[in-house]
Amino acid sequence: MWIALAQCEKELGLPITSEQIAEMKGHVTDIDYGLAASFEAQTRHDVMAHILAFGEACPLAKPIIHLGATSAYVGDNTDLIQMKEAGIILLRRMTQLMAALRNFALLHKDRATLGFTHFQPAQLTTVGKRPVYGSWTFPWILRLGTLYR
């Protein structure tokens, strides 16, 4: 996020160099969690600890890391990224669930069973039809559509 912030600020005319941005890009995965933990013990601030640790890895970019941002910039955007990635995982798993229910329905499409409503016997149906038309699949289809948005 600090790289994207610096790139946008550079585009807006702030005195940020391409070298500073390149340095941050070159060290984006060099996270020294031990150093960040020691900075957090000193500062008692998780975001500031990571700013300082990233600054140690990127001395040229240190003055512009987190420039003009707040801790909420980091925390809120991190939450959004995690929610998006979780949604992608859910989408994949729900798609797998739908495929499994489809396979189950096809396997048991001719197996007769007694349907129930409000825990009372109702009319005949098939085992295969229950996951398709019953309460198993339809709510998942609705949620799947929500995740695609």
C-alpha cells in the first residue's frame, strides 16, 4: 500500500523520486518481523513499527514511507484486501460445493423418497431433486451471485 501511495503522490507532484519507489518495490517482501516486533515494543504502535522496519530496508525511501497517510489508511485498506481475498476463496469453495451438489443430484435423480414439510410427511420426490430445489442449493446460488459482484 505504501508503494501505491507513493506512486499516486508522485503523480500529484510531491517530491518523490522513481528511485525511492523502485527501492520500496525491491524490498516489498523483505519483511523483518523480528525488527518490527522490537519497534512495536518501543513505540507501542503496530503500524509505526512496520513503517520503521520498512524504512530500515529502504533507507532512501524512508522519508516518504507513509507520507501523508494515517494508521487508518493501512488498517482499513488491509481489511479491504483481506475481505476481497476471502471472497475469492469463498467463491471458489462455493463453486466446488455447487458442483458436488450437482453431482449428488445427478447420482440420485431417480431414487424416490418421501418429502417432508414442517417435519411432516408430504409428497413423493427424489433424493436428487432435494438438493436442487430444496433449501440446500438455492440460498447458495443467491450468495454466489453476491460474491460475483
